[in-house]
Amino acid sequence: MPNNQPAMPIVPIELGGKWIAWTLDGSRIVAHGDTLAECEAVAKQICDADLRFEKAPRADVRFIGAAR
């Protein structure tokens, strides 16, 4: 069965715990910062496109779980 989901890019380990600005399609990291405001300010200087923001988990944090 083919997987129709696009591959999610891997966040570099040095960006763990930081805010990241992604392109809307999630294919490229545009900017990053320690706070959301810092990330937004840097992203605004670099790119005029619509972006999505998320906070990356720290590099030493692991997610474990299962779906019901």
C-alpha cells in the first residue's frame, strides 16, 4: 500500500526547544528563535509569505504513545 503522506522534514538537533517558522507546506524552515516574538520578527525580515509557527521539543525529550 503506497504512502500518500508527504515526508516531514527533520528538525535539526540544534533547534531543539526553539520556535520555528515553517513554510505553509512544511517543506522548509524559514527562521527560528528562542521566543515566538523573536521568531516572528526574524521571519518577517526574511520572508513575506504566510508561515506557520511551532515550538520544537527539546533534543532530550522523547514522545512515546499509542493511538486508540
